[in-house]
Amino acid sequence: MNTLVKGLQLAAVSAIVLAASPSYGAIIGGTSTVTTRGGSFVGTFDFEKLDPAPSIVDGNRFESLSIQGFDEKQNVTLDQDFFVSDGWNEQNRSNSEVLIPTGTLVSSHFIFADTPTPSRRIWSGEITFDQNIIGIIARRNSFTTTTDLLGLETTRYNLNGRGLESGGDRFPALKDIVSFDGNVLSFTISAGGSTIDPLRVITHGSQVTSVPEPLTILGSGVALGFGVLFRKIKRK
């Protein structure tokens, strides 16, 4: 293959690499095993990321066997101290609070379960984010107070006071349990009827890197390719 063709190929590859560079973080993906209330296996389903984000979120609108979600506001610099929970379980429903101090750069992600009516299903699985998790928001009525700061202006959150549940002694199989380690969220969530079980996940933000315009990307790639080409010609 001649030197000119090799140089142009390198230019094309360089342009593709530059174009693929992300500007900031988001939900990467996940999977969950779904069972019935009685423990019967239903199936294993991949996390479904909604992109673009829906215009409204409420019960019976999505009715999916997949845990779903979308990225909310990204790279928000907090102008006040902010409290989140470090998990959710039956022993301590609110769990211990974690303080995120003023000036911290955070990103928000909305996760939820909305099972097909009228079935109740239980999801157990994991979701991975590209930044480490700081904490979660899961208590009933806590979404209203945080949506103005972290929710999307283009999405209406009609949650009707929904949040994660405890299950109680009468329904031990329906206890919602959420924990996280690094950038991985682990969960067991139960939802059924006309309800939706929401969860807001707060991760560290990431400094936004500007993504060049397509023509700038192509020009940079071509310049890189020809630079290699001319160096080879000079050596010959």
C-alpha cells in the first residue's frame, strides 16, 4: 500500500476517534433478573436507557420488564450543602445521610421500575455509571424537593409521593434494598399495580470537554495524516 493511502487512512481513523470522545458522563448500562411475587423466574433483562428523556414520568406509562432510566442534569455545581442517602434497606429506611458540600460538581440520573399492570414483579440486578456514586434519593416525597435542582426542565415528574418501599413484616419478599460500591449500583426493587418505584442516583460530575465541530474534527484528522505522510517522504 502506498504512503499516500496509508496517510489518508490514518487521517480518517483519527477523525473517528476524536468524534467518539464523550463530553461528559452518564449511565453506562446494566441488567436485572425478574421474578414474580411468589419467586417464580420471569427472565433476565437489560437496563433500558431512555434517550431522549421522556416528557412525563408516571405509573402505567412505560410498563416494562426492564428497569428503565435516563440522565438528568449533568455537571451541576451545588450552591448549598446537599444531603443524600448512602443506601436503602429495611433496617434503616432512610439510612445514614451523606453530606455533599457546597461547590461539589455532581450529575443526576433517574432510575425507575414500572411493571406491566396488574402484575407485581421483583428486580434484582446492577447498573453501572461512568462516575462513582455519591448517594441516592429514594424516600417518598423527597423527589419533589430535589427535582428543581437535579431534574430536567423538559420532563414532568408525576410521582404522586412515590418512593422505595420497606415491604414490612407482612411482605418480606417485597422489601426494596439498594446499595452501591464505586460506580456500580446494586438493587432489589419490587413494583406492581399502577405504581412506579423511582430512584435518583447522584454521581460525581466530570469536567466537560469541548467536542470539536465535525469540520474541525476532519481537518485535525487530515492534518495528522498528512503530517505522518510528509515525515515519511522527507526521510526517503
